[in-house]
Amino acid sequence: MSIKTEKIWMDGQLVPWEDAKIHVLSHGLHYGTGYFEGIRCYELANGRSAVFRLQEHMQRLADSGKILGFPLPFSVEQMCQATVDVIRANKLKACYVRPLAFLGLGELGVYAPNNPVNVIIAVWPWGAYLGDDGIKNGIRAKVSSYTRHHVNATMTKSKTSANYVNSVLAKAEVKKAGYDEAIMLDTEGYVSEASGENIFIVRKGVIKTTPLTSILPGITRESIITLARDKGYTVVEERFTRDELYIADEAFFTGTAAELTPIREVDDRQIGAGRRGPVTEDIQNTFFDVIKGKSGEKYAGWLYAV
Ligand code: PPE
């Protein structure tokens, strides 16, 4: 799928895709001083389009800027409106939405407090992140040799561009070894998250996910916890170890790009029956109904009309 479209929103204006350029001396390019979001716009069952939890994503973008100390120069409301504008300008029914804010051109050197914060929003069609087969039948994951960020190193609750070098290393390592996705352990050795997803396990009917310490506070994670509890499942946010993952009945990843992807194998050990488990399938079906606007009024507030 191509990332080439008609328009990109850049610092308040819609510009042609080929003109959305920056200077090579931009601060963000040198030091990874940017923060971003990944959001999905879905085509609903009624043929309209809606962005899933747009305000929550834009609030997290603003939070990232606050954590890093170079705040977002647009309000959450302006960012939501800009997202709608750029989706409409590109005439897309369903797409991935990528807002990015970064320190721009000015001074170089790590301390550049007067550089501008530039902001873009790009959109493009993006299918199943870990493959259509992965969504249905599950994927093969491997625990990476790279540790997830320490909570006092780069700030894990900010979706900082530089943080993703850790994901790039981990993902490349396991892909080269023939696996689909990398799971990382935290600095104390407990399961943290994957290169671009949060992780859940199911054992004896209880759903468990890692607490919000070293992980990105995933919006899909929070949505899945809410949906599962509303369906009557017990969901706990507790640390768990690598071997607890091995003996889980079911496991799955959540993320905007990955949506809800079952894990059928970890470190060459089959998880449960080695395919999408019944609890995973139940919650996945509920999630897909919600994002298509098929759940009535209950979760309608999660869908931001385009
Ligand atoms: N952890 C990480 C490290 C992460 O990157 C994501 C999203 C999540 C958890 C899940 O967060 P949420 O999308 O709010 O449920 N990863 C984004 C980027 C993936 C990429 O390759 O780029 C995404 O899914 O959009």
C-alpha cells in the first residue's frame, strides 16, 4: 500500500503531498525530538466514515509534548478538525492517520529552546499491520534481546520519535530470525510490550495485561479493557513474567495499527491450541463491531464523524 496521497496538513495548511518537505538541519531529524500518533479512520457499516477515539489520541499527542517540554502549538480541537479536513481533502473512506510534531529548523545542539515546533498530519490507506492471516489465525512472536525503555530514561508515556529506535532494533532482530513481532521485557525482566503493540494474556478465563509503568498507555488497550469488562470478563492490570506468557491459554496484541491480533506462538512454544482462542475471538468480534459503528449508542462516543 502506498503512502502517496494528494494532500498533507502542515502547520495549519493543506499542501500538496510532494511539497510537504523540511530542511535537513531540522532538529527532529538529528535527535529524534518529535512525538507522534497513530490513529485509524474506519468506514462504518452505514457507509460514513469515523475516526476511532480521535480526541483521546490528540490529547495523548498534547501530553507527549508536555512531557518532552516542547508543547503542541495547536489545541486538541484544532488537531481534530485538521484531521477531518485532511481525510476529506484526500477523499479517503478508511485510512491510517499520522500526526507528528517535531522541533524544526533553528539551532543545532541538543538544547534548542527557540526552535519552532512544526506539526503535520498525513493520512494513507493501511491494511492489517501484521497481515490479514495474522488477524484471523494469530502470529508468531519472539522475546527480543533488547530491553524496553527504563521509566526514567526517555519517558515511556510520551510517544516520542526517538523511543522508536528501540522498537526498530527489536523488530528487525526477530524478523530476521523468521518471527512476526517482537515482545520486549522491562528493565526488571517482566513482560512490557511489543515493538508497536500492548500485550494481553488469558488464563483460566481471566484476562491480564501489563500495568501502565514501562508501556505506552495504549488507547486500544484501554478500549479492550472496557469492552471486556462490559462483557463480564475479569481484567487485571498486573505484571507477568515470560514463563507466564508461555503457559497462557490465549494471548493477543492490541494497537491502532495491529488492532487486535492473536498470538499463536511465543519463542517456539505454542500458545493454547496454537490458533485464535475463544476469548480473543469474542473480544475481537466486539471490537470490530464497535469500530464499524454496529454497537448502537453505547460506544458511539468513540467514533468521531468525518
Ligand atoms: N505500544 C507501542 C510501543 C506502540 O507503538 C503502540 C502503537 C501501542 C503500544 C498501542 O497504542 P494504541 O495505538 O494507542 O493502542 N503503535 C503505533 C505505531 C505503529 C508503527 O509501526 O508506526 C500504531 O499502532 O499506530
